[in-house]
Amino acid sequence: MKRMVMKFGGTSVADIGRIQAVAERVVPFVRKGYQVAVVVSAMGKTTDGLLFMAGQLGASDRREIDQLLATGEQQTIALVAMALRAAGISSRSYTGPQAGILAEGYHMEGRIRRLQPFLLEEDMEEGLVPVVAGFQAASSKGDVLTLGRGGSDLSAVALACALEADECHIYTDVEGVFTADPRIVQKARKLRKISYEVCMEMAVLGARVLQARSVEMASRYGVPVYVGSSFTEEEGTWVMRDNVNEKLYVHSVTHDRSVAKIAVLGVPDKPGIAAGFFGLLAESGIAVEMIIQSVMRGDMNDIAFLVRKDDLGEAIRVTTKYVEKVGAQGVNFDTEVARVSVIGAGIGNHPEVPPQMFSVFAELGINIDMISSTALTITCVVEAGRAEEAVKALHRKFVEEAAPCE
Amino acid sequence: MKRMVMKFGGTSVADIGRIQAVAERVVPFVRKGYQVAVVVSAMGKTTDGLLFMAGQLGASDRREIDQLLATGEQQTIALVAMALRAAGISSRSYTGPQAGILAEGYHMEGRIRRLQPFLLEEDMEEGLVPVVAGFQAASSKGDVLTLGRGGSDLSAVALACALEADECHIYTDVEGVFTADPRIVQKARKLRKISYEVCMEMAVLGARVLQARSVEMASRYGVPVYVGSSFTEEEGTWVMRDNVNEKLYVHSVTHDRSVAKIAVLGVPDKPGIAAGFFGLLAESGIAVEMIIQSVMRGDMNDIAFLVRKDDLGEAIRVTTKYVEKVGAQGVNFDTEVARVSVIGAGIGNHPEVPPQMFSVFAELGINIDMISSTALTITCVVEAGRAEEAVKALHRKFVEEAAPCE
């Protein structure tokens, strides 16, 4: 008996008509004999409406915000279960806590700790379709903990792992994963299949796909994830284990303007200095990406790195304090930067890719500020205003002019 | 340290402004050193909106309706907790299940089975104000069970009992309990104090006061209940143990048009016949009131009784089947009836009250169809169209012309 988890995001359950459409999408799988569990988000703008009310009260207590937000998905699960029954399928709804999704950590950014989906398994074995509230879990104290941005996808993938599902379907308002953002690159192609690793890099580097947390969890348990639209019948994208080969497939060209660059100048070159500095940033909850250290003159280093723009103020505060403490020469920052990335299988083994990429920038007269590369990516930090132009040229070079990838 | 439970109904939390007003009403009690727990209903028309969506799906699954409805109160608790914090009072919200309110029975009509409000007690002892969702409880399976009509009042009173509170305040959109419906009787007076027993009779006989279930629970544990408006500063009504005396106080004249009369004609007068018949009605979940049996001719009885109009169709079905089975002569029913009641302490010991009441009807030329009396009430069933007229005359006779009661 095949098992699957089907997840529907907020736009896919935005009103009663959409909720009935969700039921219509689930029914054929049940009729074919699949054991199906459904995971849903809050309806459309529900979460925004709840946050607006909390805002009117000037509320910042995260436990209460979690308690409030959790009602959004709870409404959807009941309505979806009703719609399934109306469509002739037995169904039962579960909040995150009722479904046995346990989390730990801070409110509004809970991290899944354990899943005990016994009730769901019983239902599925009896032919019922459990409908589970995404985004929410129980803390060890019985409080509601929400899972942060992309939390509903994570709930779905985590349940698929715990239920040993054969497939996890994520239905959303985009038709799948593309070689570039179709709003920028007209010739962007939908990908039929990508590996977990590539998908994770894409998520981190700015593509509108699954959150990296969800992909990582799917990868860890090897659950194939399908990403597709709940609005059309177009075939979407499978995220799954890669075929074994060494060919070069450039899957995607992305850019990301949500980062800012910080440079610390003239840092004394002593052991432990970098560890101390990035330790302080981590303690302040600031995620740092693309650290580049260059030995410049004698016993001094310059250290540059990227942070989320949201974290910039705090990051500069921490950095300035550190500069004073260790006697570095200064700090500067730049918010008008973007990272532009080429992502694909085999890039690390194809040394021709980096120089080809740099030539594209050179032809456009775009200055490259920072460079980093991994087995699957090459990323350049450039002036923000020219990022889209670069994406188009790189997509032409690596996707349109190359052999079609899967 | 005095302890109290304060409950606010739907109109009292209808929007953010009203929720802030709730906080303002709670704060002074906390400042005075009271340990306060707050119980709230869903905001204004939230429940209706949720039921409308369920209706669009043609949903009748009561478990899912409970799951859906429970989100209404859950939103209010979070917002009220936020408003209390904004007003400088530490607070924490609890759904019914989180608060340790356990129930059994059918969905949408759960009955409280046990309370385990340990977390609330901890909070109160630490000076926090727990805010609890009324109307909802956990089943032994961890499902949400709602408690039926008036369920939020019941949650509040039950918590007051379990927390051994000194007072339970029920805030609503009426200013207290009146000697008659002020919309009908201009001279209706607000009562300062009534006994549990009288309040229970009033609830059953059509006054707009607390549900009988809540009053019964308060009575059982002796918790004084205050009923007042959250919109004004007018003093409301206390429902509490009576002073010991035998004076006659007529507290209220009520009428109730929500009932219908059924008469079974020519029932063979054999032992067990009535038991069998009312047993059948009870099995169908039909509550029966005011049973009157009259021996008419030889070995035949007529039996008349009242049912809720909602139950009439089912009651006639059951009755007709029974009439055929035992060979009775027929069934008739009347929906155009009302019961009119005089309710007060000492009525049973003051034999002048029934004849005085009957004379009022006689003077108005109103025919009395059925009569029943208890220690605290005399009720007559009359033609529905003349009930209000009778209420006015009885109020004049027993309340306005009598010595003022408390």
C-alpha cells in the first residue's frame, strides 16, 4: 500500500471553493488505494489578519502570538476534513499537538524534536484521511509552538518521513522549480527533477522553492518531494535522490538581494580572533554567510561576510564593539549588494564553469566583489542594481545555450 | 488572598477596543490583590462565521465542527492575554484542554467530567492572570469537545468551583437579573440578589439569565455568582445562598414561547404505560416538561406535556408510533402556547398565591390550559398571543404592588 502526504499552502485553501478543490485533488489518490495524510496552512490572509489584531494591542509576547496564530490552521483542518467527507472520503482533523508533532526552542521559531503520529497511522490503516495543521507543534509543556517561516512545508515533510511515506506532495501557487525566476528570465524552464542538494542550494541562494530546512529533512530520510501548483494540472518538479553520474547540469541561476555585506578592516592576525568574533555574532542569533578572509598586509587581515538585511543593525553593533575590543582598524558595510549564483550538479568537477561565469560579468562590465564556490554552486557578490541583467546573461550562457537538462 | 473568576461573553470581546476594556475591568481587581482567572467566549459573530463556512460545505460531522469552533475562543484568549500585558499585568492564555478542563459525552454537547487546573493555580499563585477559553474541553481521546449552549458560563463557574474561588463574575450585555423582561414590562426592576434555586427556575422558565446548568454547578459548590454588564458601571445581580426566612418574595414573572404542547388522548390506564412512553421520548433525546395526566373516563387517561419546539417533529413521530402500539385514541399538538410563570422564594408556603394568579388570568379573560407548581414557581400554559399581556398584569400584582424585594 502506497503512502503519501499532500500539503496545501495558504493560497490553495484561501476560500471554501479552493478547499473543495483540495478535496477534489485528494480523492483520486484515495480511490487509487493510496493511504493519504493531508497537511494544510492557514487560509489565505488569515495569519496576517491575526497578526494585525495582535499589532493593535502592541503585543510582542511570542507565546500568545503562537496561541493566536495556531487557530488559522485549526480552522483549515476542520474545513478540509468536512470537504473530504462531503466528497465521500472519511476524514479526521488534527492540530499539530493532536497529531503528535513535538517541538522545542523559542516560540515562533520552534524546531521539530519528535513525531508520534500514532493516531494518523491508525486512521490511514482504517482508510481515513487525517488532515493535519501545518506550522504548529506542541512544546513539552503543552504550549503551542509554531515552526517559523516555511513551517507548514516542514510539517509535511517531517510527517512524510515519520509515516515512511513514499511521496510528499507540496501544492502551492507556483508550478514547480524553474531554472531562473520566470518573472525576470523569459526563457526560464521548469525543471522536471532536481536533487536534494541542488534544491537546498537554490533555497539558500534565493530561488522561490522549498525552504532549506524542509529539503534537508527530506534528504535525510530520502522521501521524494513533489512541488506543483494546486491551480493547474501542469506537471511540477520532483526533488529526490540524484542519478549517479558526473555530467554537468546547470539547474538554476538565482539572485538574492536580501543580504548586506559587512567588512572588518585591519584585524590583527592572531589565533582565535575569528572564532571569537563569529562566536559573538552567533550568540546574538545572527546568521553569517560567505565569510571571506584575505591576508592583506603583514599581520593584519580583512574579513568580509554577508548577513540578512534584517540582522544588519544588530550585526554592526556587535561588530563595532568587537573592533574596539581587539583593536581592528574599522568596519564598513554595503546594503546595495546582491549575490548571483549558478547552481547545478557537477559544477565542482567542471573547472571551466568559474572562468566562463566571470567572463559573462566582464562582458557586462560588472565588478565582482566577493566569490565563493562549493561542489554545486558558484556565487558572486555584485552591485545590486545590475543583478537581474547578470542573471539573464548567465541563464543564456549556462541554460539556454547548453544541452537541455532534465 | 481572595480568588475570583471573571467571565466575558461574545459581545464583551467583540473587537480590539472591547478587549482592551476587558483588560481595564480586570486590572483593578489584580491591583487590589485578588488572584484572578479570566474566561472568555469567541469574539462577537466569530462562531456564526465559522458555522457559515461549515454550512457551505454541508458539514454535519460534529467532531470537526467542534475542532473548528474551538478556534474562536482560542483567538480571544491570546488577544486578551496580550491586552492584559499591554495594561501591565502578566498573563498567560490557555485553551480548554490546556487549562485541564475535561469533558465526556457527544461532540457539541460535552458535559464536564473533571477539572485539573494545576497550571492556572500555579499562575495565580505567581501573580499571573490565566486567560481560559470557555465553551471547550478535552475528551479522554484528546479531541476538542464543546459544551453546548451557555457553555462558556459553565466553564467559568466550573473553574470557580475547582479553584475554590470566592466569587465568579459573569459579564454580559445585560445589566443583571430583572423581575421581568424589561423589553416587555416597563417597570421591571433589577434584582440585587437571588438564590440559586430561584435563578435555576428562572433559567428553565424563560428568563434571560444564566443557564440552569451553570447555576446548578455554582449551587452545588456554593460559589457566589455575580451577573452584570461589561458595558456600564451599573451594579448587577448576585446569585448566591439565600438568607434563611419564610417571607414571600416574588422575584420574577417570566414567559416562554419556545415550547409546544402535545396531548395523547385515550391512553389505556395500565401500569407501565407512562414509563414506556416517556422512556421512548428520552431515548430519542427529547426533553419533556410539565407532564399532566388526567383520569377522564373509566380506564382511559389523557396525557399532556410540553416539549421544545425544536424537538416537536421528532416528538410527534415517536408519540404517533406509541399511540398505535398501545391502542390509544389519538394525538394532538399545539405550537401556539406559552408558559407564564411566577417565581419566588416562599411561594410553596403561601397558599394565597395560586388563586391570586388565577384571578389575574380570569380578569383578562385568558383561558388556562395547564397548571403546575413547585416550591418556588407557579406556571400556567396559556394561548401564546396573550402571554405578554399576562406577564404585565402579573408583574403589577406580584412585584409592583408588593413590598420591594431585595
